[in-house]
Amino acid sequence: MLIFHSDNTRLRQARTELHDGTLVAPFECPERIDLVLKHIQKTAVGEVREPKSYGLDPVLAVHDAGYVNFLADCWHEWVAAGHEGEAIPNIWPARTMRGDRIPHTVSGKLGYYALAAETSITEGTFEAAMASKDVALGATSHTLATGEPSYGLCRPPGHHAAVDQFGGYCFFNNAAVAAQWALNQGKRRVAILDVDFHHGNGTQQIFYERDDVLFISLHGDPEVTFPYYLGYADETGLGSGEGFNVNYPLPPGTSVATWMATLDNALGQIKQTQCDMLIVSLGVDIFEGDPISAFTFKNSDFEILGQRLSSADLPTVLLMEGGYAVDDIGINVVNVLQGFKQ
Ligand code: SP5
Ligand code: ZN
């Protein structure tokens, strides 16, 4: 399988993540990419290619322009304001205040455009996010041109990023950018299957009222898991999008057998819905050893996952989302790619 990667995804080198009340070294770090690449090279699972630059237009097709400008300027404005640490929001337009004004100062804008506080903005964050969506678009373009599957080693991840909000380590929604790009290139309906441990709230929000993207997600029950405020089974889409959003919240500790049976339901729905392309939000944080997640995948289960994904028999793009058990991250990704038979 052809693999897309850009060295510029390393440009985000955050020092801080707000975790359980402490600033810690971020779980979402550039070493994740280094280790996946190393294992890809060691196993020769596929040729690695650098994508071209696709510019901002494909991003603006799914994200708000004010939000994109904010991400581009945030770090410079933060430094100009004299702040020493990384840019972390600490005030929001919460329910009891006004949500219709966008403040002009960077501290106000941070809360307006953030959905969580664990994700700091740093020098190089915007550039890494640009590289990450280019990786997704390079992979998608290859699959569109050839029908062959491809893997995009996206980083930072994307599925928590909404139309105008960042958080959950995500800035641009790579899968959404890729899906919209595929539609613009002539696909009629794209399925986004999100297997990351966390609910893909951003992807859901972006396509919630549309029937040209089917969003299906298997994830830790938001009743007890980030992102808490979205990802419940009764969120089925709105207007013409009704029926095109499917959530499978699963309890922490869910067995692989139950998870795979749920995946088979999801694949059945994708078949029924007549999609002509599949984009997989591939988080490998469903691994039993993941430090922030609670599913029970073993290394070998990822190969079975790859096999099942290929059984959808659609042009398929696999895009990296989460996965933080750094020792095993390369093994788990490569196992998916090796299991994918097409
Ligand atoms: C792309 C992706 O996987 N983003 C995940 C973002 C999660 N951010 C909040 C994590 C909070 C984790 N708390 C779990 C404590 C386990 N002891
Ligand atoms: Zn995740």
C-alpha cells in the first residue's frame, strides 16, 4: 500500500498538555510519526511518498475562514501579547454568557475557537496542521486516481476538529477535508468510518446535515469518556442528513469480539448506503496498552481490522488519528496495512 508522509508534520513540538490538572509532555508527539515510519520501513509494507502542497482552498471547503485565520495567527499574537507559556484557552463563551461575539484579543479568541483545553497552540502548529491535511489529500488523490488503497500518516490528527473549533489534539479535520475533496472530484457519497477510541465529534458536526457523507463511529461511551458532549447513539443526523450519522458508543473494556461484531454492523450499513469511497479515521488508541484509552485490542487484532476494512471492497483511504502507546504504535499501524487485502 502506498504511504503518504511529510516531514513538516514534525513542526508541532508542543511541550505542554493539560492532563489531570497538571501540564505534562503531550501524548500526541512527533515521536509517534518517527516510530510508525521506522516500522513501515523495517517491514517494507509500502513505498513512502511526500505529498504536494494543496493550499488552503480544500481546508476552507469544510472549515470557517475566521477559524483558519485564527490558527494561522494565534501563536504570533500570543507571543506579541508577551505570554511566556504555550497558548492554552482558559475562558469560553459558556452557556451563561454571549456566544455571538468573537473577541479581538488572542486570549478571547482562544476560548471562542477551542472545544477543549488539553491542546496548546505552539510555534509550528499551523504549519504541521497544513502538512497533515496535505498528507490526507495526497493519499486521497492517489486513491481517486488509481482505485488503490492508500495510507496517510497524518499528524496532528483531525477528527475532533469541528467547523470552527480545535481540541483533542486536532486542528484541521483531515478526514473531512479529504472527503469533501473526493466529492469535489466526482465521488457521489463518501463513508467515513471512525475507529479511533474517541468519538469523532468534529467530523460528525461538519457533515451532520448532509447525505453525501455517511459518518459511522465506534468509540468509548461519551458518558464516561472524552469528548463527553457528543457521540451518543441518538445522534442520527438532521434534515437531509437524517440517517447518515451512526454512533456506536461502547463501554470501557469492551471485548474485541463485541467490537468486531459492531464493526460488521457498520460495514453492513456502508454497503447498504451505496457509498463509492471509504475514508477510515484510523486511531490505534483502541490498543490495550494505550495510556489514555480503554479498549482491548492486541497487536494481532489490528491485522484482522485491516482484513475487515478491505472487505468493504471500496476505494479506501486510511488516515492516522490517535494512538499513544508509542512502543507499539508502529506495529499496530503496520498490522492494519498488512491485513488490508486489495
Ligand atoms: C485524536 C485523539 O485521539 N484525541 C484524543 C484527545 C483526548 N484528550 C483528552 C484526554 C483525556 C484523557 N483522560 C483519560 C485518563 C485515563 N487515565
Ligand atoms: Zn483517540
